Amino acid sequence: MSINNPTNAELTHPDSKVHARRWKILAILCLSVFLVVVDNLIINVAIPTLARELGATTSGLQWIVDSYALVFAGLLLACGGLADRFGRKLMMQIGMVLFGLFSAYAAFTETTGALITARGLMGIGAALVFPGTLAILIDVFRDPVERAKAIGVWSAVSGAAVAFGPVTGGLLLKYFWWGSVFLINIPIVIIALILQWRFVPESKDPNAERLDIAGFLLSIAFVSLLVYTIIEGPHRGWSSATSIAGFIGTAVLIAAFVWRELNTEHPLLDVRVFSDMRVTAASSSIAIAFFSLFGFTFLVTQYFQFVRGYDPLESGLRTLPFAIGAGVTSPIAARLSLRYGSKRIVPIGLLFMGVAQIGAGMFKANSAYFGPVVGSMVLMACGLALVTSPASESIMGSLPREMAGVGSAINDTSREVGGTLGVAIIGSIFATTYSPQIVKLLAPFKLPDAARSAAEQSVGAAFAVSEQVGDATLSNAIRDIASSSFLDGFQVACTSVGAVAIFGSLLALRFLPARVANIKTDAR
């Protein structure tokens, strides 16, 4: 579609009824997005509970979080292609049904392994839902100015869901058992399905060809192997043969994927689109932003509960400033991007996130909540909003409408791969610092080997050990040591990720083109 001097026909959907209810359709799509993003993060507030009740190690907790995001990320490209070929609404509704069914299964699992499996299956449903939301949005909103505003709303909902996930999870954990954080999905799925069926139009790529099965399998393989290697790195050793083989295997699989996509007639992802720096720089910026966000949320809920002593609901409520910051800033970010171009806005967003992470790296056990804690969360939320809305518009505005599913999948895959690696890498940096520190500090105490080993595996297990020793003085000492060791790992992890976000800001400033020429930017 040409974006130079568009005609009136190009600015509206050909179906006048669809055009008239486009904002209602946006609200329904946002409900679907909210459900998927909330479930990506609702589990974080339950991490301490799962550590206690399921005996999950740090690695197990990472996999409980990442199994969902890993499958979600690995399938997004394929599901975006399926949506373009067979219908975006159809695939979205199939995904909602699967999401609801596997949520019910997750609620009644009894072991760490079973919950990891259930979360992975939920990721299949999420991968079918997510690309369709943005692709349908692009199809319904033909006017570039309205499209940018709609993407701003879509991004605001995604950002707000980041905080509402922990709040919802905390509320449910206060009054029900941990499985309720999954059962809550089912009534929302039913409502969303009815609204989608009634109001959302179907769309597809009329020129779609057969699915690239080899590319589909290779994309899943390289993402899965990379994340697995990173999560297990601290436990197997970064220089171990297994870790080195994992990284080499990932590089080989990525090269095979690129070669396949360049040499097949109908690629899953035409990698040539990345020759457009608007796509490459924007998708990289989104990946770095969600890398920073997911890693931070993985640890901050544990900080609130283990170090600060808040219960799950109190922890969730203390993330609300993030939702407020993201919700307020996302629509503003869309307008700023239209006026000044994404090249000026996205680097500022990543810089905000980097500074916020480094600020979080200075948290102490007694840091003032209404001070550095709230300040870091709000700054991170504003930064996320300044990245996601303009960068998403850069990707979607660079591709023709018939490739909306693939464009959405690129956008969404960047989010999920970035987020998945964020949990994996930050969790691994944390574990690399936490484990030897707590072992050193516990050495003077005559604890059984099993107790020391458990404390080394996760901070939740360390607190459980403190409750079992019987002696009040020893119990308090172990809790203090666990908190101190947690903060050491937390600070190193946050500071490291802050540096990555600031580096990403410099890359975006250097490589992100200013804007597409001749898009009218007058407010409507």
C-alpha cells in the first residue's frame, strides 16, 4: 500500500460497517491482548508460593515462567503465517479455546514438571491469539494517523497488563490457592470469544502460499536451544561442554534458518525485510525493551516478598505505578512519534529503561517505596511506552497490509524472545551471584548438606530452611543471609540489564530511520 498521498478509499475499510465500529473492534482486540500479556506475568507474583509449595528451584522457577514465553515466542512466526493463510480471526479464536483449556489443566497440576508442561501448552494458544490482534488492527485502521493512535492504545493495554498481572495474581493468592491464577482466564476467554465472533471481521492474505514447515521447525529449535542453554548455564557451568555445545548449536540453527528462508519459494519469514532498517532497528529495540522488562519483573516480585516481607497482594499492589505510567505514556508516545519520528522517541525510551534498571540495582532492604522504588518503576514504564508504540508502528508501517500477519509476528516475536531471554539471562546472572554468596555466608553454620544445597538452589528454599531449623536465632540469621545474598544477585542482574538497555538506546539512535516520508501528522 502506498502511503504517499493516500486516497479517501485507502483511508477507510471497504466494509462501511467495519469502519464504523473500528474502535469497538480495537477494544475487543485489546481484551484478547490483555489476557495473553497478563498471563505472561501473573505467574511472577506466585513465584515465592510455588517455591514453597512445589519445592521449585531457581531453575525450575525460570522454566515455569519461560516455558510459556518460550513456546509463545517459538510459534509466533508460524502462527502469523497460519493467520495470513487461513484467517486471522479463525486462528485467534482457536487460540483462545486452547488457551482456556490449558489454563484449566495448569490450575490442577501438582508438580513443577507438570506446571512447566501446562504453561508451555498455554503458550500454543497465546501464539495463535497474539499475531491476529495486531494484524486485524492494521487491516481495520487504514488511516496512518488513526493506525498510530490505535497501536498506541494497543501498546498501553500491553503495558498496563504488566502491572495488573501481579495485582490480579496477588488478590487471587490472598483468598484462593495458586491454581486460581489460571482459572481466572476461563471466564475472560468465554467473553472474548463471544465478542470476537460477533464484531471482529475476518481477514487474510489473498496471495498466501503453503506453510514453510522446515522454517517453522528451525525457528522453534534455535529459540528453544538458546533459552535452555542460558537457563541451565549457571548450574552446568558456562564453560562446560554442554553450555558451549548449546551456544554453537544455536548459531548453527540460526544460520540454517536464515539459509532456508533465503532459498525457499515460500518462506515462513522473508528475512529480506530486515534490510529495511525501520524493521530491523525497531524490532531490536522492542526485544531489548522486553528483555529489560521481563527480567526485572521476574526478580522484583521476589524482592517485594522475600526481602521486604510483603504478601502476594501487597506485592502486586506495589506494581501499580508501573501500570499507571505505561497507561498514561503509551498514547502520548504515539503522538510524539507522529510529530518527531521514532528515531527521536525510541532511544529516549530505552535510555529511561536503562537508567531505571540501574536505579533498581541500588535497592536496599529498607529503600523507601515512595522514592527510589516507585521512581524506578514509573521511569521504566514510561520508557517501555516510548519504545513499544513507535517501534510497533515502524514495523507495521513498513510492510504492505497483506503481510500484516507476518509483520505482527515479527513485532510479537521480538517482544517474546526478548522477554524470554530477559528471564533466562537475568535469572542466570542472579543465580551465578546468589548461589556462591549464600554458600559462603552459610559455611560457618552447621547445617545439614541437604539444607545447604536447598538454600543454594533458590531464595524461597533458603527461607523454607530458616523456618525448619527450630532455633529462633539461627532462623533469623539464615533469613538475613538469604536476603543479603538475594540483594547481591538482584543488584548485579539489574545493573547488567541497565547497561544493555542503554547500549540499545545508542543503537536505536544510530540505526533507526527518522520516519516514513509524507505521512500527515496533524492531530484528528
